[in-house]
Amino acid sequence: VTAADAIRLANLGWEVVKLPLHYEQDDAFKLATGRYALVRKDTGAYLNHTGPVYQVIQNHEAFSFLDDVLGKHGARFETAGAIHGGKKIWCQVRLPEQSFTLAGQDQVDTYAMFTNSHGDEAAWCFGTNHRTVCANTFRTASFGRKKGLCIRHTGDVKGKVASARRALGLAAEAAGEFKAAAEAMAQTPLAPRPYFEGLLDSMLQLTDAERAVKAGNVLEAMLTDADVQAAEKSLERKEQRRAASLENMLERYEEKRNGLGGMRGTAWAAFNSATEFANHADQGPRRGSTVARQTRRFESILDGDLDDLMQTAYAMATTAAAAN
């Protein structure tokens, strides 16, 4: 499957045009100076608005640099698609040479992924892993460069997309580092409950009022009765969610897949239970349609709160391995 094939199969063969933005006033349309609309050329659907220096990265340009990977590294296109009517697109190739197995049974596959937002974000290329035994994914990188190679929508965009071919080398390098870290985690004893509790505590974002209520410093914080009641209710909801999340992680930790090859009791098993939770557990109220909920989850896993949770889990597990 070539880049052209992947674009066709994913229905991404459309282009985006940048048009002057107008507004209506007194029954007349006037030009919004320095503002432009990004519009799908095939449907005329409005995607976003932007400024004068913004340059469109077309879908075929986003895919093109990954096409070279196929022959040189034995890679192949795996998934591609769009969300929010085309505001964000992605494509992914599998890198079999960077895949590995732990404990003789736990297969970890490696991919290079490209994402592009038509409008307000840069394009990114980064490495990611897929743990075959539980369809569990994790971004192959650390906090400092978790998004891999950034491509801004300004200047010589085509030149930047061409240079983005180097991102495969970044993905391969990150995959090698992840393999070494995974092997170390698999040899590091780690009690799961304290690890999960520390992870959830680090992700629990409390307001000043909630912290005051939790610490019993209501008077010192100069909170009104209404402030206290609101903070108490919010804190109760967050602590209930934290307790449910902890229970979910512990249940996943005890599943057969997190005991392959005798890995239970290690940092690797705990880390995978945390990332499995991020990828698959129900994350709060089920608002909106199934498609809307799945889209929100996908975005959060890609570069939102769930990605932050997995990155924190990785940092904690590798810290434990380094201290072992």
C-alpha cells in the first residue's frame, strides 16, 4: 500500500483552500483584514480560521514523506483517517525492524505516526508502540520530546515536510530507547498499589479551594460558605473518580496479560496496567454520541490528558528501574 493508496482508502483525497474571511454588517459583507478561512475544496465545509502567514499542509503532503519508509525499512501503512470533519488527520506506518518481545511472550510493535491539524496546531511526527497482547498503545518518547518532530504551518512548508523524512530516524531511536527501558522495567520489582496511587495523585488537579477544604484550612483560605460547599462537592467527585480509577488499574494488573512470562510484580506489568487503563477504561460521564466520545478519547490519547497520564506512568516506572 502506497501513500496514494492509503489516502484513497481513508477517503482523504480532498484538499484545503485558504480563502479571505468576510463578515456581515448592515446587510453587507466586509473583508476581515488579515483573517482567512480554511475550507474543504470538495464539500465547501469550513474547518477553521487563521492568519496571513499560515500555510496549508495538504493531506497528500502529510502522507508523502512516509512513503519513502516503505521500501527502505520494510514498513507498511497501518491506519489513517480524519476526525472533526477533517480538522485533524493522521497516518501511521508499522516499523517491524524496531519491534521486540519481552519475557518470550509479550510482543511490542513500533510505528511512526504523522498528525496534522488544518488550522490551529502544528503537524507532528512521532514514534508510538502497540502492545499486541492487549491492543495497548504508548507513545515512544519522554516528556522532553514526546511529540517528536514538529512542522509549523509557516514559511517553506514543502521544505519542512521534505525534511520530516528524518522523523523515521527519530522514531527508530526512540524505539531503541524504549526497548532498553522496557527490559529494565521487566527486571525491576515494583508494588502496584503505591505506584498507581502516586500516579493518580500526580494527575489529580485540585483548585485552591479544594486543597483548602482537603487540608482543613477553610478559614485561612477566606472561603465563603458557598465556596466551601462547591469545593466539597467537586472534591468528592474527584476522589470518587480517583478511587474508581485505582480499582480499575488494580483489576487490570491482575489480568493474565499482565502476568505473561512471570512479569507480574515488576515495573513493566504496573506500567502496562496504567497505559491499558488510559487506552481502554471508561473516563467519566458518557456525554454525547458514541462517535463523539470515541473522538474525544482518541484526541486525549494522542496529545491530551490521557497522553500525559501515560507519560507520567512511564517516567515513574523508568525512575524506579534506574534506582533498582
